[in-house]
Amino acid sequence: MSGINMIKNKIMVLSGKGGVGKSSIAVNTAVALKNKGFKVGLLDIDLHGPSVPHMLGLQNERLNANDDDKLLPVEKDGMKVISIGFLLDDENRAVIWRGPLKYKLLMQFLTDVEWGELDYLIIDSPPGTGDEPLTILQNIKDLAGAVIVTSPQSIALLDVKKALDFLNQMSIKLIGIVENMSGYKCPKCGELSHIFGNEDIEKKLGGKVIARIPIMKEFVELSDISKIPVENNEEIKKHFEQIAESIISSE
Ligand code: ADP
């Protein structure tokens, strides 16, 4: 047994559309699980916008292979990380790859990585229900489940419906929905503004909401300077402990 087969629980983080905080949720959830004492890996397959290396302060790292030609994940405080960003020479360059090349790379990430024994692998997939998430779902037969990230705006919910249908068709368990950017509390007057809408997700979609994370200035500020929000802000930490608990209890 090698590669991805050594990992007990593989969990995919999906979103209907881009910009709702999917990568942020994937990274901070992985770190929250690691801080609970689990052995954790993070696989970033957002081939066109790999933001994971920057969020973890690993933007200068590159992937190496061992004598058996297996890729060795980059380590961040004991967490194992694989990202397409580690293969790019210049993080400012757009990746223009056609389907077959993308497929080959994804398959290599799924089969040729020396992960070692892990409790959890968090997979940050690109937004939507296109080729990349489909390739993952078709090639990981024992996925433990998926977490969907969305903002509470009605246009985002339309795409979440599609993502839920996609999971249904592939018989993947929904661990829960993370409502991100769920209102902004004014630090001066305390008033809550629903900048990205205020749709009742559970009522509209039927899935369980496992965390509601407000828009927080600290989230952007910390991520931008490669500090991990879950390790540097108590309120953010509480939200991600809740997500981690939902994942742990979903087994
Ligand atoms: P996606 O993966 O869905 O495209 P990202 O995780 O890259 O989204 O997040 C997009 C931007 O939003 C980033 O700058 C991130 O720091 C910010 N962000 C994510 N969640 C929050 C939040 N709860 N509050 C404030 N900013 C957030």
C-alpha cells in the first residue's frame, strides 16, 4: 500500500463559485485538525489559482522526488502539503494547460506522492464541478466526504445547488456547508451588515451548515502576510474548531 491509500480520511473542499473563501477554509481546517494532534496532509489542486503556498508562507518551496520517483510533500510544522504552486517558476504567471496535461498532473498528485501514514487529507479543489473535481472523485474511491463553502448570497446558492447535485450523483457524503463571509460586524458600533446577502442556506438547500464565519478584516490581513488566521486569532480559531469537530464526528 502506498501513496494516497495510506490516508484514512480523504475530504474534499468544494465551492460552487470562486472567491467565497474555499482555499482559506481548506487551509485553516487542515491546520485546525493538525493542531488537534492528527497527522494531516493538504492537497491543493486548484491548478489555475494555487493560493495555498502563499497562505502558508511556502511560496519559495519546490517539490522534490525520492529515489523511487515519488513526490515528497513540503512540510509546514508537520503538515504535509502538495500544491501545483510548488511546480511553477513564477507565481505571477498564468497557468495555461490543456485538458490532457491537467489530467496527467492530477493523476500524478493522486498516485505518485509519498504522503506516509496520515489521518486526514484535505483536498482544495477548484471552484465548480468541472474536470478537476470530477477526476478526483472518480479516482479516489473511498472519499470520506465533502465540505462545501459558500457565501450567503443568492447567486452563490444557485451554484451550490449544482455542487450538491454533483455530490449526490457521485454518491459522496456531504459533511456540511460552511457559510463564509456571513455578514460584517462594524468594530465601532457593532451593527451587523449582510454584505454578501443573508439567505437561509439550510432552508433553501437542505444541507447542514457546520459553521458561519463572518467577514473579518483580520482574516485578509493575516493571510496576506502568510500568517495562518486559525493560529493567530482566537475568534477564527473557534470557527475552525467547529469545522474540525464536524469532520471528526462525521466518520
Ligand atoms: P476561493 O478559494 O474561494 O477563491 P480564497 O480562500 O482565495 O477564495 O479567499 C479569497 C479572499 O477572501 C482572500 O483574500 C481571503 O483572505 C479572503 N477571505 C476568505 N474568508 C474570509 C473571511 N471570512 N473574512 C474576510 N476575508 C476572507
